[in-house]
Amino acid sequence: MKKNKVKIGKTTKRAAATVPSAKGPATSAQKSDTAKKSVKATTKATKSPTAATGTKRPAKATTKAKPEKAATRAKQGAAGGKKPSGLDAAARVLVESKEPMGARKIVEVAFTKGYWKSDGKTPHATVYSAIIREIAAKGKEARFKKVDRGRFAANK
């Protein structure tokens, strides 16, 4: 008994063995039926019909062109430069105050002096975590130093 090879995409699989009938060896019609069943089974097993048949899907047409990032960045630069971050504002507040402060107080002073603005519900938590991350990443080179629990000072 021979097994038929069925080519699917890039892989070649063997079809199920043909069973000879009581009358004699399997006919070519029986062999092709077995091969068709094998192809159907493997088509169901694959995730996409294109994988089984080897056909390619047409490329999708884009409807809108995306604006270039360089162009939008240039507009931002012309509009007034880089927006200051909470971390930059905190460093500026601590340098000017020359005394240790908590994150809530740092944010309050930065808001009143106009160094930074935020629409978030917890800007003090954002500034606190950013200061902690900078101290952990830069160590002695950081702009901040932790003086006490929850209190920071400018690192000179």
C-alpha cells in the first residue's frame, strides 16, 4: 500500500493510507478521494484558509495619510518650545527654596509659580515617583536627594 503525498503551502504531508477493497487493489478514484479528505482535514486545522491554499490576500488600502512626526514636532517647537515636566519644575522649586519639602508642597509651589500644570487627580504622586526613580537611576548624580521620609532637597 502506498501513501499519497499532498502538498499544502510549503509543507508536504502524507495522505491517509488507502484501504484495498475486497475486489483488489485501490483504484485511482479511491486514492484521490482519500487525498481530498486529507486536504479538507488539514484546511480545517489551519487558522486561515490562505495558509492551506497558498493564496495571498490583497493589500489593504489606507484611507488617510498620517501626519509626519517631524512636522508636528516642528510646530510644537514654534509654538513655544518643550513643555516643562513635573520633575523639572520640582528641581527648580527645590533649588529656589533651599529647604527640604514634601511632594505635595513641591507641586503646590510649582502650580502657584506657574512652572508646571497638570489636570491629573494626583500630581503629587506623579512627582514623588519620578523623583524616586531619578534617585534610584542616577544615584549621586541625581538632582534630588532624600532627606527624610517623603521629604526631598536639591542635590548640590
